[in-house]
Amino acid sequence: MLSRRDSYLEVSTTRIIRALRPLRTKCEYLSASRPLPPKPCATYASSSRQKESSVGTSSTSFGKLAAATFTRNDHHPVNQTLINLQLSKKIKEVTDAFRNIAQIALGINASQRHILHSNDPSNYQRIPSLAALCCTIVGEHMESEVQAHQETQDSVSTFDDEDITIITELYDTLPPHYRRYAVISHALSIILNACPNYPDLHGSLLEVTSMYSLPRESELLLMAIFSEVFSPHAPFTKDSIFDASNSHYLISLHNKCCTPNSGISSRTFTRILVDVLSKSYHQRASDVWTSPALSLLMRHIRSLDIPSYMNLCAGIIGFLSVSVGTQQRGKGIGISPEQLWMLLGKKLRGIPSRLCSTRGFSDDDLLSVFDFLSGVASCGLQRHVSEGSSEARKLFATLVLCCLSSVHLPNLGPDGEDVLVRLLSELEPRPDSYSKIISSVYPSDTAEDTQPPSLEDWKVYTTPLRTRRLYAHEAAFWSSVLQHVENLAFKDHRTKPHAYRPLLLSLRMELVERVGEVERLQFNANGVSSKVGSGSTVSSTDKESDWRWDDLVDCWVRKTPLVPKKRKRPIEVEASSCARV
């Protein structure tokens, strides 16, 4: 946060009032210069269409300083370039006024502060004191006190001497060396109240807060930007976030504020984005999660930080839980659960390869994946995976197995381990459930002179399943490994056979024995089927098994259902019936 050099900086109340006056004036000019949307024409042919298109004109168009068409007195067109230049000039004036207040409060300019933080990174990594946090909150609510006083007056709401007196009294109650925290948050609240729907202005202010390492103010600006660009009333135009021409906007916004000296991390960025998106499950959920800007952002963050990426995937889980609930009540949010399952499976497709790579599975990665899976388990979504979304079901099982085989598993505690085991036991094992792990450990396109993994390398993933008696999942894993090895061993090589083909054939025989061993555990010697994930075996005296070992096919098969025999009638009864006839 602030260095020791700034800890004794005092700002007088008079200087604060002098700095806030031009900022308030420039905000009023910017808010008053916003042009009104055009009125619909009175022609019969286009009146209905223009009324529909004017619904979303209450918010500023994204990516432009002004809307595309404005008129003066509804008759004479105005030069759009001139409007943009004037609006850009006023936005720059407001930004400069805010930068001046930040420089007054902190005592140094942005370049000096950047050099100070570069020499000592602990300056911006320290948590602020409780007094500093309280003064920041006081500064955020000062403007509401002024507005409450203006509402009690019968005159027009203008900033007068009485309002200055109220602000002066509030600043006098604060310690002089803590006023700098309040004045920055107060200045930002003035801008957000006067100009709430200006993404361009908020982006310029975000550059200032990032340069001065003001994380609290940066979070408020990010929340304002996301609320505006993802507004339910945002128009579908070429200037909106949903258009492909603005697909790199979120990436540029992420790179702008998530710098080493800004105090905003990628995890904070994604958390704010998910919070804004989850506040309103409107009918445009499909447009939000399938927009090019959000798709490119998720791809960009996945290459940087897995916990941040899992935050975004958790946002899809939130939409999915609402979609499942509304569908059961006969309603909807604009996107079906099947579409969300397919979207989630597509987004999680690259995570297993990252977790199984040689770089290792860090503790933060484990916690982020566990939080995601615990969210799935808490909503019970694993029981609603449709048949058309087998990719998501397969990836759920893969992520659970990656967590159970991680060396950081004890950090979750016994309760976290129980959540993972319970989730895996409710997922039906299939032959391709763990194909993502197998293809990540030993890809099919590896060089022919690459030595295959040994049986001990695969046991890293099967040992957690064996100790928890998840025999069905262990059998599915070994069967997938066996099929993968057979495909490589008997692959048709045009030039020369695989260099380690004898080793692959030997590994294949070991895998065949391993599959048979696990199947005997799953269907034990008495022919009793083990209950998946229960940790116990059903006794043969309680229930007769439906499975038997067939020597002809060398595997377990279901028994032929027994048809109860019909009871024959006694001979005496038949003779008596004939005598009556």
C-alpha cells in the first residue's frame, strides 16, 4: 500500500476543498454534455422498429465516446467527430482532476510512486491498517451525506456553502495523517455518482488508480465497467461487448489493471467479473458466456493462472444451478442446461493437461479445483448431467482423480477428502472417463523412440482409488490404459515399428492381469458385486449377485434371469374335474 515515507503526510481540509471544487465542476460539465437519444420518427412504416431499438439507448454505447447518431433539434445532424472530440476532452479533464487529487493526497506523482514500489515491493503488498480502511469507507459515503442534505432543501440541488460546511466538518473529525485515504475515495465517489455510465472515463481512471497502486478504487472502477458493458439493456450494436470487433477489450482491460504494482491480481479481476455477472440472471446469459470477448479472456487467463480460470468456470456453475432450477419450475434464463453443460465441458477441456504436466500440481491449483468441485457437489449438479454432455461428466471424474492423487491432498483435511470421494462415487464410471489423464501422461503423438510409462507411474492415480474401494473407477482407469497401450503397440507404422514395442507388449500383459485383478475385487470370488464408493462389500448372505465368471469369454457376465416354474396342479384335482364333465 503506502510506504513509510508517506505515513506522516498530512493534508489540510482547506486544500482538500480547493482540490475537490474543480473536480465537481468538471463532472457536472461532462454529465450535462451527454446528448439525449433521438426521438422515433412519426412515420407509420418505421415507428415500431425504432421504438424497439431505442430501448437500450439509456446506456452509453460501448467502445465509443458517444452514440452513433445524434440530432440537433431533431432536424440538423451534428458532426460526430466533433462530438467525440469534445467528449474526449471533457473526459481527459475529469481524469486530470482526479490525478491531481491523488498526487495531493499521496504527496508524490505516479512515476515516483512506481519507482518507490519497484525498489521495495513490500510497499504495495502490505495490508492497510484498520484506521486507513475506516477512513476509506468514510470517504466513500461523504457524497451521500451531501446528497441527503440537498434532498432536505426545497431549492435546486446545487453545491453551496452549507455543503462545504458539512464536508469540512467530516474531514475535521478525521486524523490529519489519515485524510489522504478519505479524499481519494471521496473524489472517486463524486465521479461515479455524476457520471455512472461512462466506460471510457472509468477506463481512464483505472489507469490512474493502477499507476498509484490504489486497489480499493481499482476494484470499484472494475465493478462499474463490468456493470455497464454487461448491462441487460446494452444494445446489440457494433459498439457493444458482444460484437466480434471488441473481442480483445477484456484482455486489454486485464493487462491494464493486473500489473505487478497495481495491487490487483488476476484472481481479483475474475472474482469481480463473476460477481457482476451473477447478480442478475437475465435472458441474455447465452450472449454473455458465448461472447467473443469473454471467450478470449478465459483462454488468456487459462495460460496464466489456473485458480483465476477456475473462478470463471465457477461462474458457469452458478448459471447452471439457476438454469436447472428454473427449468424444473417451467421457466428459463435464455440458455438451456444442455447448452451450459456443453459450454462447461468445452472450457474445462484443457485443465487436465495442465494439472498432469511436468510442472507439478501446486497447492493453489488444488484449492481452486477443489472449490470448483465442492460448488458442483453442493448444488448436486453431478446428478443432472445429461447424456449429451458426457464431456462434462468425464472431466468431473478426471478433476476429482487429479485432486485425490495430489501430494497436497492432506491440506484439504478429512472433510474435503470426503467431498471428493462422495462426488466421485455419484459419477458413473465409463471406459473413457479418464482418457484425458492417460493422453496427458502418455500422448498418442509422442515420438516412436519415447519410452512408455511403467506400471508404477500409472499407480499414482490408481492407489487413491484402491484405498477407498472405488473398484469400478479403478477398473475403468486400467481399461483405458490398456486400450491406449494396445493402440500404440499395434499401430501400423509405415517406416519402422515402435522402438519400445516389446516393452509395450510386456506392459500390455501386465495391464491385462491388473484389469482382471480389479474386476475380481469389484465382483469378488463369491460373485458379489461391490457397491461403488461405499467402502464396504455386500455380504453374499444378504443378496444374491447377478454376476458370474464365464471361462469362455474370460470375464464377468450377468446371469441369465431365473424364470419361476409354474406350479403343477395335483392329479386328484384333475381327475375330479374330468368326472364332473
